[in-house]
Amino acid sequence: MKKIVPDPPPLESTLNTLECRLAHAVELLRCATATVYESADALQGPPRHLAMAGMHLITQAHLVLDQMLDQWPVLQQGIKGEETLPA
């Protein structure tokens, strides 16, 4: 009988893909920060405050992702350690 469902990708491959996606998200947020900052530069009053508030939110998300990437080796070791625990 043939197997219909393929085997899942190895854990190592999945972790590397997740790390790449996190790094890509950081780069996207850097671009968004530059875009919002340049847009806010041309504004005045409440519209500028609103754009700068958006920049603040983007910066906060960027910091969270940076912290996750800084802790990546620790997270990766924790997940690998769980894999070897007896059931």
C-alpha cells in the first residue's frame, strides 16, 4: 500500500525556515520604518503625529523580532532538547 501523506520535514529544516522568515520580517519592518518616516517628514500637525505613531508601532514590532532572533540559539536548543526526551 502506498503512503498518501508525506513525511513531515525534519525539525532542523523547519527551524531554519522559521529563522529565515523572522529575519525577512525584520527587513520588511526596516523598510516600513523608512517609508513611514519619509512620509511623516512631509506632513504637519495631526497627520504627522498619526504617521509617527505608526512608526512607533513598527519600531516596537521590530524590537520584538530582534529579541526573538537574538534568543534564537537558546530557543533552538530548547526545542531540540524536547525532541530527545522520552515519551
